[in-house]
Amino acid sequence: MSTNDEFERRVAVERARLAETQEVARVGSWETDLATLTVTWSAESYRIFGTDPAHFAPSHSGFLERVHPQDRDVVDAALRASLGDSEVHTLEHRIVTPEGDEKVVEERWRVFAGEHGPGRAVGTCRDVTAQRRAEAELLASQALLRMASRLSRLGAWSIDVGAARVTWSDEVREIHEVGPEFEPTLEAVLAFYAPADQPRIREAFAACLDHGQPFDLELQLVGARGRSVRVRTLAEAVRGEDGRVIRVQGAVQDVTERHQFEQRALRSQRLESLGTLAGGIAHDLNNVLAPIPMAVEALRRHLSEPRAERWLAAIEQSASRGAGLIRQVLAFARGAEAGHRVRLDPTELARDVGRIVRETFPKDVAFELAVPAEPWSLEADPTQLHQVLVNLCVNARDAMPTGGRLVLRLANEELDAPAAARAGLEPGCYVAITVADTGQGVPLEIQDRIFEPFFTTKEVGRGTGLGLSTTYSIVRGHGGAVTLVSQPGRGATFTVHLPAAEGPALDSRAAESEPPQGSGELVLVVDDEPAIREILVETLTNSGYRVVTACDGSDALAVYDAHQLEVALVLTDISMPGLDGEALIAALRERDPRLPIVASSGLHRAEGLAAPGEVTQFLSKPYATTTLLQAVARARRRGSPDSTAPVGLRRAAGGTADP
């Protein structure tokens, strides 16, 4: 073999090795004669561009045709600009293969001078499509992660144990209300947390550093700008090769809204349980009080001494106060379900309360009333809503023993989903009633308890602890919500949101005329309390009625069957042992669908009783003689079922509407 042949063989071997190397490295090479624009490609370059050497002869124009149309001018300009120097140039651009696939390639080249100027350009091309796609996906994932962190209020942190260096993500800085210039340290971080929580944090960190024990804590945090939030922080230990903890890393999340929602749910459950208990007690107490108002009126007809009148007035006042207290208990226990609701303008109620405040509150309490020009109307019980406003204003007054400023404000508000969720409501239109004071504020540790019944911070004899619990129940019963914003020493703001109603406001109540006397009609009185039966017999007899009695439902049916042709009306209690009032009403309806029935109960009116019959009128115990006689008179006129009676008792029985 000649020397020339040996040289060509070695060159061929080196070329083969170079081709194999390029295939492994996935890097192609190319060379362009700048005088003739003749182009030479390596095998790997053909592969990258998706071309076949047997059918494609590379050239500068052919190369440019493979470049993506949007990148073509940039590539051509870069190649031309490089002719004037001998630097190494780098450029990424897109290409389109004959099959239509789009790739990203990285070009690196240098121009070598010839005898009379630029001679040739030598370069490489590398397919970086997969790498760039991976980088784009990584960037997209990072953007999604940042968005998820922002929306979930979740940030990451780490602590380098050896260097004592703390690293925070942007979201952690946002939660702590600090900027990028803040350099966190262990002691600086602890200062953000409540003093009561700091020992727990130190203990958890010590266990994590010493034993690698992870922790999960809920803590109270106050940001650099004073915002108080509830956070959940989780951590785990990272060990080095020698098994020692070299880093503690974790996450912190703002869980304030979740915590508030859980507290509202727990409070609702707690109040519901207490309400059930309070409702049962109130029912029994109402039965105890029921005979007193009518007995006092009966005694007045027989006692004329001034001293006796004073005693009777004292008895009547005490019974009235007891009944009022029980009404508050029932309002707490059952909300405002049974109130007589009408379409009303809240402005008039607010002005009424304003007059009370100006006339009765100390002069060192400055009062301000703010109402919108065109307030939305409400569908509410005016008496109960009046009670809500008075309760809140009285609380504000008591929080300012040395005077201050009290503001009662109405506003029309349309709550979107996030705002409604924060108040525990559905999105929609609401009337916002705000009562704000500049008083002592409500301590953070008791803010979750202020709506509990009988909870009060007032001294003995100055409060029953039912004002805010009653307010809460009335508002919830109207489909609204009441929230508190307060900081100790900076006053308190209670905001009530009530669903706005469509249509004009109506007058709330109509005056009752004096009831006519009876004309010997027979009334069947049914009650398991002997004292109540006795005073009802006395009252009805003195008003011109005849009366027969029964102690329970079974006894009542027997009495009714014996006097069926004479009984003009039945007055029955609902809650009785044995056959109760609901079952009695159903049985009476089978006998006479048009029989006037007046039902009474020591429970709230809207208790939701579900008798298969109906009542013509409904009375809440205790009631006065006038109230009783008016209900009997209306029932005698065969009025339609009382719209304020329990829903389950309102069935179609005919009869004309009673005004």
C-alpha cells in the first residue's frame, strides 16, 4: 500500500470517528466557502435538518429555506454581520424539516480569513429542541407554582444550619409584610409571632434540629404592617452524609380565612346545641308564666284597695320582665323564623334608634347616622330588627364609659363570591348595617365567644349576656350574617349584612281593635297545666263564653265527641303528654274540617311543627287577656289560617281572609 493510500485510509478512519462522535454528541458540523457560497454538511447536520444527502445538496440559500420564515431575516443578518470579524458567534433559531416538524437549533461559527478577505465560515449546529421545551415547561411550571402559592397563600422557606442563613420565598415575605431588603434571621422571625406561641416554636425547632423530628404548627402572626393572621407552618429536616441535620426546610401558609370559617362552624354548632337546651327551658318557663297576666287582670276586678293594686302591678311587671327575658332566649334558640316579616325601609328603623340614642345616651357619646340616598328595602320583622340595632348601640355605649364616638351607618352592598364567603353568605345584594365605636375594643382571645348566650364581660347586674347572642340568632334567622372587626384600645365595628328585598317598603303593623264579647258560644279548652286551664275558664266565662276543659288530646276528643254539636271553637296547647296538640288537631279536622282552632305554645311561633291539620289562629305563651280574646274573636269569624302560625300547621281549610 502506497503512502498516499495509507494517508487516505487514515483520513477516512478519522472522518468515520468524527461522524460517530457527532452522532453521539448530536452535534453537526458545516463549512461555507464564502467566495462561492458552497456549503458542506456532516452526516449529523443532515439528520438534524431532516434531509437526505442523496436528494439534497446544501447551499446557503437552501439552508435559509429550512430556517423558520419568522427567523430567516435574523439568521441571514447575523451571518452577514459576522463576516467582518474573527469572533465566535452563537445564535439560536428555528428550522422546519421537510416533514413539517419544527425544531430549535443552536448555531456556533467563526469566519476564517482568506487571501483577499473572508475565506470560509466553519461552524456547528446542535438540536436543542428538547432542552428548550423542557426549559419552557419548567418556566411554565414555576409560573403555575408561583400563582398557586399566591392564591393559596403558601410560601416556602429553608434554614441552612451551618451558616444560620434563612431563605424565604416571595409569598413568605408577603405573609410577613416585608420586602426583599429584609434579611430574615431566626430571632427576627420569632419576633413576628405571638409571645404565647414563641416557646412552642423554639421547642419544635430544637426537636427538629436534634432529632430530625418534623413539625406542623398553627400560630398567630402579626406582620410588619400590623395585620394579624393565622398561619400554618410545616417543617422537615435534611441530613448530610454524616447523618447530622444540615438544613431545615418547610412551608408557611396563611390560613386565616379557613380558621375563621372553622370558628364560625364551631360557633354555629355550639349555639345550635345551646339553642336546643334554651328552647326547652323557655317552653317550660312560658307555661309557668302563662296564667299570671290573665290572673292579674282577673284579680283587678275583685280587688280595689290601692295597696293591692301596687302588688298586682309588681306581679305584672315581674311576669312581663320574665316573659321578655324568655323571648330573648327563644330568639336566640330559634332565630327570627317566626317573626312577622314585612317589606320595610331600614332607614326609618335606623332613625328611630338614632332618636333613642340621642335622647337617652350620655352627652359625651357623639352620635352619627349615615344612610344612603336610596336604600334597598328589607323583608324583616321590624321589632326584631329594632332589637338588633338597639343591642349593638347599647354595647357600643357600654364600651365607651368615658365617652367617644358612635356611628350607625347603612349601605347598599353587592357582595361577590370572595366577599360573601368571608361573611358566610351567598353572593348577592345586601343591606349592610354598621355600628362602630371608639371604645375599648374586644380582646382577641374572647372574640370567638361574644355571640355565646350568657357570656358577658360586664360586671354582675349590668348585663345578661343575651344581647349579642340574640342579635346573632335574629340576623342568621333573616338569612344574614354579623361580623366583628376590633383591636383592643381601637374600638369595635359590628357589621350586619341582611339580604336586600325587591319592591316597596310597607307599613309593619296594624292596630287591633277591642275584641267583641262572646254570646254564650261553647269553647273547648285543652291544656295539661291545671293553672292555665283554670284561668282560661275564668277569663272566657267573664267574657261571655261557655267553657268545657280537657287535660290532654285523648280527653279532648272524648269531650268534643260528647259536645260536638255545641263546640264553636277549640283552644289547645301544642306540647302535651300522650296525644299532643298536633295529633289532636289532625283528629279534629277529620271530624270537622271547618272547626275554628286556636293553638298555643310556649315555644317560638315558627317552631316548624308539622301537624297534618291546620290552625286558624296561633298564640305564643304567655299572652294577655286582650290578645287571647282577639284571637278567639278572629277564629270565630272563620278566618283563614294564621300566616304567622307554624308552617306545618298551615293547611287549606277554606274560609275568608281575616283582616
